[in-house]
Amino acid sequence: MRKLADFFGVLAAAVMLAAAAPALSQQPPPTGPAAQAEREMVQPGNNAPVWRDVRSGAPGYTTVQGIETGVLVQSRGQTWREARVPIAFWGGLLVAVALAGLAVFYAIRGSMGDVEKPGARMIRRFSPADRYAHWLLAISWTVLAVTGLIISFGKDLLLPVIGYTLFSWLAILSKGLHNFVGPILIIAVPWMFFQYVRDNGISAADFKWFGNIFGYFRGKETPSKRFNAGEKLVFWVVLTILTTILVITGLVLNFPNYGQGRSAMQNASMIHMVAAYIAMALAAVHIYLGTLGVRGAYRAMRFGEVSEHWAEHHHKLWYDEVKAGKARQKFADEVEKPATGEARTQTS
Ligand code: HEM
């Protein structure tokens, strides 16, 4: 019995050795000029050894000075090219779903916040500096979002519709605008951040607000201070985190002559794409609420004032502070007393 077990043990070891033998004896494929010369003898026109050398990523010799100039083909570029496809697909889908969802919501619900009554006092909600900072950011950001979408999806979605000539012009214009408008955010983001950060502190009330997010979209708002939790999400996630990431990665891509290699630019490109799609989907909701979604919101950012009824309905805690004289924002008739002494009333 013992002998039989030994026999099978030896047999199993022999089988395993035989199976492993080809792998053990396998040599790395030949590379280098000698290997290529040899290959030419047996298979003329087969350049595999040369291309193996090129794809190895090891720098060759060149008189051109600069980062990676000796690396003819960087194989990781292929991985980056392939990774871009699913990122663009899912990112594009996210933005499309957000836009379609908002369109359906608007079709069903229409604009929210029918709260205005004639003769209301106005409150100075945004100072001129608040508004200039916001519009510098919003206009440049929107130009970047639209041109970014054309750069990403124009070839697939617009070219078949508008043809080569028009698309060529549009693509060149989009790329130029994207590259030149981007750096404006270096000023706009910090300006906006410091202008608004005071009223964007996070508290337990903000979680309560999110708990009632469906109520918000049905017109039953949880009382909030100057900004509600949804706006704070835009402030912290879209502006502070994602737009800062977009600016940094955008600069890495915009100025390739500062010593960053191809890998750094590929990483920057992928991070830029992911941040852009998430930011665009969230910003779409914000822009919708700031224009069509909530009556009176756009007027606030355009002219700086809201009616007391608007303030009471949308930001009850802030309204109470304004009434008690505890907020930095005041009733318009208290800020600049009209010559007649009459209280300023809502005009639109
Ligand atoms: C065309 C595009 C945009 C429009 C029409 C728009 C509209 C508005 C409006 C009406 C408000 C005032 C809301 C209120 O009174 O409570 C506002 C506030 C604000 N917007 Fe925009 N916006 C746009 C783009 C953007 C973008 C792209 C960002 C960020 C990247 C942004 C960030 C903010 C922030 C941070 C606030 C103040 C809320 C807070 O600080 O919590 N906006 N926007």
C-alpha cells in the first residue's frame, strides 16, 4: 500500500514538472538591433523586435532636450485612450439624465414659489461684489461646460448633424475658448469662495433640510438661514472641491511645458473628466433652480434684492434675522432711505 502511495506521489510530481517546463524554459522575447537583424533573415519585414524595444518605454537616444523626449511611444497612453471611453460614456450619461430629469420635472411641476404679494418690502440679499463674483464665475463656468461638452461629444453627436465644415469651426472655437476662459477661474473661484464662505457653515439643520429634500421640490421647505443645504452643497462640492480640481488639472493640461510628463497629463485628463461630469450634473440642478425652477431667485442674483415674502418662504431663519436686524443684509429702504421717506416696494 505504502509503495503504491509513493508511486502516485512521484507520478504527480513528474506531471507537474512536465507542465511547468515550457514556462520555466520560456525566454523573454528577443529585442535590440541584433535580434531585429536576425529576424530579418528568417522573416523579412517582421519588425516585432524593434517595436518591442519601442513599447518597453525605455528611453532611446535623442539630441532633443526635454522631458521624455527619448521615449518614442509611451505604452500607458493606450491604457489612457481606452479608459477615456467608459468615463466619457458614463459621465455623458449622467449629465444627460440630469438634464432630461430637470426637463421632465419642469414639464410636470413648472416654476415653484408663487409667494409674491404686492406692496412687499425688499431686502438687499446680494451686494454688488456678491453678484459680480457670482456672474464672473457662472459665465466663465458655463462657457467651459458647453465648450467641454462640444470637445468631448461633438464628434459623435454634432458632426453627423451639422457636417464637417461647420463642426470644424465649432471645434476650433470651443477648444480656443476652453483654453483661454479656463484660467479666469483662478480669480473667480477664490473670489467667490471668500465672498460667500461666511454663510456656508454646515450645521445639523442642513441634514434636516436634506431629510426633507422631496418636500422642498413639492414647495414645503424646511426653514433655512441665508443659504439652504442644497446651495451649500453647490458651494462646497461644486465650487470649492470640484471646480478647484478642475482648475488644477486644467492648468496641468493647458501648460504642458512645465516639466510634467505624459503620465501626469493622462492622470490629469482622467481626473478632469470625472470632476467635470459630476460638477456639470450638480450645476445643472443649481442653474435650473436659479432660473426656471424658483421664481424670484434669478432676480435676486441679477439685481440683488428679494421681496420679504420670498425671503420668508425660502429662507425663514435668515428672514427672521433680517427683521431682527441681526443679519448683515438689510431691508432696502433701511440701506438707502429714499428722499420721500417712503418705503421701497416690490416692483416686479
Ligand atoms: C448660468 C449659470 C448660473 C445661474 C443662472 C445661477 C444662479 C444663481 C442664483 C439665482 C443664485 C442665488 C440663489 C439664492 O438667492 O439663494 C445663485 C447662487 C449661487 N451660485 Fe449660481 N448660478 C449659475 C452658475 C453657478 C455655478 C456654475 C456655480 C458654481 C460652480 C454657482 C455657484 C453658486 C453659489 C456658491 C451660490 C451661493 C449659494 C451659496 O453660497 O450657498 N452658480 N446662483
